[in-house]
Amino acid sequence: MLTKSKNIDWANISLIDCVEGNAQDAYFTLKLHYLLLEKLKVRNVDSLLDHVLSPAYEMFADIEFHGMDVDEKELSDLDKKLRRDIMEIEDDEYMIDEVSIESNLSSNDDLIDILFTGEDGFNLYPIKKTDKGKPSVDKASLSTLKDLIDEELVRRNG
């Protein structure tokens, strides 16, 4: 039986191990299907499965089997636009006094410093902490923090 997929040489896997792994995938996928189907029925949204998802299965299977055509120029244009948008947002963020030009806004440590712990930062109170005791800057924490700040600004201005 295979375990720890990080250590598996997928190119040289035995046929028996491959078949067993595929059978396990199918078994657990089916179990998950029935579990989720029951949850959909309890919430009375199983019609979503019947009317939206099920009709799309054939299309998804076709895409998985045959692939999907991608307009490389359109994809490249979208990439350039998104990169420009990100640069503009980052430029705006570097205009904030608490954000140093040396700060790497993609770095969790730098974000923690800017938002919570830095002497020149915002000195906000963290929503939650990581297992290592550091303030969390995961998506949920930052989203909650943003909502709280927005509410406070409305309260102060309203």
C-alpha cells in the first residue's frame, strides 16, 4: 500500500500499486459524493446538483480528457493587466507611512511587523495567532481585520 505521496517515484510505480491507488481514490470519492449529497439534501439545495453541476459533468470530463483550447494572446494580455494592477496596488501601499520601502508585502514576517509588532507599524491587535505564537496573517484573519477596521471607520464617520 502506498503512503506519503511526496516520497513516491510516480514514473516507476508498479502497476499493482497504481491500480490499488486508483481503486482507493474511486472508493473515497464515492464515499465523499454520498456524504456531500446527503448534506445538500439536508440543506434543501440538492437541486443545485441536479440542475447545475450534473449537466456540467460531461463538459468537465471532456476538458479533462481532451484538454482545453486557450488563447495564448488573451492569456498573455490578462497576465500583463494583472501584473500592472498588482504594481499599482503595491505602489499605493508603499505610500502609507507605516509601510517602509524596504518592506516585502509578500512576506508574512514583514506583514506581521507592519500590522502588529513593528515599532513604526500600525500596532494592531491580532485576530488570532499561529501555532508558533505569531500573529496570523492568513486570509481569514486579514479579512476579519479589514471588516473590523471598516466598521470602526463607519462608526467614527457616521
